[in-house]
Amino acid sequence: MTVVLSSSQVAEAARILASGGTVAFGTETVYGLGADASSPTASSKIFAAKGRPVGHPLIVHLASVAAFDEWVANDVDDRARVLAQAFWPGPLTLVVPHNGRVADEVVGGRATVGLRVPDHQLALDLLAAFGGGVAAPSANRFGHVSPTTAQHVLDDLDGRIDAVLDGGPCSVGVESTIVELAGGLPTLLRAGGLDVSEIEAVLGEPLIDGTSGRSRAAGMMESHYSPAARVVVVERPRPEESDAVIAPFEVAHQPSISLPKDAAGYARGLYGALRSMDSVGVKRILVVPPSNGPLLAAVLDRLAKAAA
Ligand code: TXA
Ligand code: MG
């Protein structure tokens, strides 16, 4: 039921989107589950396939920075355009006032839309061939770990979506950083694949932290990105026999997965590691976080949510 399309089948993937279907596709962050962002019926299929509560807003993916103006309100904050120019294509989502082109279902009736241009050639080819905006949340069952390979997508959604365009393993491995520019001060809604320090350097001002406390962005609930096994974040793993371990160093215990020491390398492997521990059916996963590097904030955030 779900067809797997290779890189030579972008035209077929675009045709499915144009006819109102659902296509999962690889980006640099995680795989997205895409549908026509201007179509209420097409975008509704995303919620059904994922089991995602209606009202949680989806990110709209665009083929180029030039398409930004086709989706935003006239009075959009100039700083959003500056960030788009600086970081797109790349792992940054900008939440800005929209002009009504996006389907209400995609934004959950909000006046703002999340926009991003992914830094992945096959995704850009698909977006260009389709020509419009593609609404795409991560291509996993609601609340589960985001997929970073086409096989992960099939593991969650086979038979529930029309196609997956295989773009290979994701190079970043955690979702995009989300910044809101909607009348107030520039606000960080989610740490992610683009380090906050880079954004602040371009803006010349600090971001307001909108990630903690009563979450303002839907989909920012505490428990999210969760494997079936219980996740416990530890500094020094003391595993019992039935536990699994994921750490930025070698561990003698089995099963264990050793990830790179730096947060960026660790991020690339984290979701695959959580998924493979689930597939061997462990009850508890002891996870040792990385200690430094860009993307540390994103990794610590995802581990906290997996453990919640
Ligand atoms: O890297 C990514 O961002 C991936 C790839 C596929 O692009 N997408 C992704 O989508 O992570 P998703 O649905 O799992 O997370 C999107 C989040 C929503 O949960 C919400 O928190 C925020 O983006 N968001 C989107 N539009 C918004 C809006 N208008 N206002 C506030 N938050 C918004
Ligand atoms: Mg998600």
C-alpha cells in the first residue's frame, strides 16, 4: 500500500502530492510526512495517518527563500526575512503571520504559520517539482521517536500513507530549531538542529526563551519523542541485566549502543539508537547524554522528553 520511491522517482512523488496524497520524504533533520499545505483534505490525511490531534500546527516546507513572500502577511517582521536569507536551506523553522494561502487545518486555525526550506537536495527537488508548500510534521506515529531513515517511516506508517521517497539517512538527526517572529520579540519555541548562538549572532540580540514553562507551541508537551521502553537519563550507567545502555562512550554491558562524543554526532545517531533498542524489546534504556558541542541543547531537550 505504501510505495517506496527512489531518488529517480521525484516526479511520481510530486504527482502524488498534487493529487492530494501523502508522501514521506527525507530532510536533513528527520523524515517529514508531506501533503499539499493549501488543501484541507490533503493535509487532514496527515493527522489521520499519524494519529496526531487535530489543532497541532504543521510546518510548511518551501523550495526556496524566494517562496517566503508567497505565504506570509505583508507586514511580516523584517528580521524573519533576515534569518531566512541567512539560514535557509537549513534546520530553522520561522513562525510568522500568514496570508491565508495555507489551509486552516495546517495551522490549527492560528494566524501564524511555521515555514522552512530543508537542506536536502532530494527534498528540494520534490518541493520544486510540486511547486507549492508541503505541510510536513515528522513522519512517525504521534508521540513516537522521529524517523531518520525511510525504514523508520515504514516501521511506523506502512499502509497508512501513499509513499515514502527514500532520501537516505538524515544528516542532522534532530528536528529544526523553531523561532517565532509574530509581533513580539524573537522567541525560541524549540531547540533543534541550528544552534541558538548562530541565530543570535545574525539577529544581534538574544532570543526570548519560549521553550519552558507553560508551552506555547502545540506539540511541545513534555512527553514526546518516546520509545516504548522507559528512558532514564543518567551520568554513569549502572545497568541491570534487562536494561539497555546508550552512551557517548563504549560500555561493556549488552545491549548497548555507543554514540559519538560530540553532541552533533550524537544527535545524528540518537533516534536510530532508541528505535533499535525498542526493536529488541528492552524494558528500560539508560541514556548518558553528550557533554558538549553545538546541538547539545537540542539533544538534552529530546532526552528529557523521551524520559518524561
Ligand atoms: O525538522 C523539522 O522541523 C521536521 C522536518 C520534517 O521538517 N518537522 C517537525 O514537525 O519536527 P513536527 O510537526 O513534528 O513539529 C512541528 C512543531 C509543532 O509541534 C509546533 O510546536 C511547531 O512546530 N509549530 C508549527 N507551526 C506553528 C505555529 N504556527 N505556531 C506555533 N508553533 C508551530
Ligand atoms: Mg514530531
